[in-house]
Amino acid sequence: MDDVVWKSVISAIVTLGLAYIAYLTRKNTQVVASSAAATTEKMSEVKGAVISTAAVAADTASDVKADLVDHTNVTSATLASIGRTLNTVHTLVNSNLGTALASNASLARRLALHTGKSEDATAADIAEKISAEHNAKQSQVDKGG
């Protein structure tokens, strides 16, 4: 096979692999978010039990307040850390997907120019459209929208 065809095939395989990784990341993100919600709920239950126990065991109201603040800070720090990790993974996957889509569009366009076939030009147009759509969506995400 021609070198350009191999590059297109490899690019398509890489694109599919990255799309699958993006899918798994979204799925894992949902699992982690669900787990974080369950952990938060459990922490709320634990926090309630700690407050009850502290109220009975504490000599003063300031001891109970300090214990509650400590637990809240630990929970907040843990959830913030999970959020930062998820955001970093999502950004990395989107960046890699954008690179793969751009590479695939470029190779498809080169193939179309090389062969002159209308079906190759159509495939290149589609690949460029998909890449542009991904970039537009990513731009919105990057802007916080």
C-alpha cells in the first residue's frame, strides 16, 4: 500500500483509540463523580455522628466547633483534589483527541490531493469538519462555557 494510505489507516486507528479513551474517561469520570457523591454523603453521616459524639464528649462548644472545622477542611481538600485530577485528565484526553483529529484531517486532505478522487476529497472534508467541530467545542470549554 501507498505510504499515505498507511498513514491514514494508522491515523484512523489512533483517532478511534483516542475516542475510546475519551469514552472511558467520561465513563470513569461519571463513576468517580458518583463515588465522590457517595463519599460526600457518607462523610455527611460521619460528620453528623462526630458532631453528636463531640457534643456529648466535649467540655466546651469551642472543642466541637474546632472538630467540625477540621473534618470539613479535610473533606473539602479531598474533593478539590479529585476535581483537579479529573479536570487534568479530561484536558489531556481532549488535547490528544484534537491532535489526532487534526492529523487525520491533514492526512486525508493530502491523500485527496494525491489521488484526485472525489471520495477522498469528501472524506477529507468530513475529517476537517469533525476536527473543526471538536476545536469549536473545546474552545467553548476553555472559555468556561
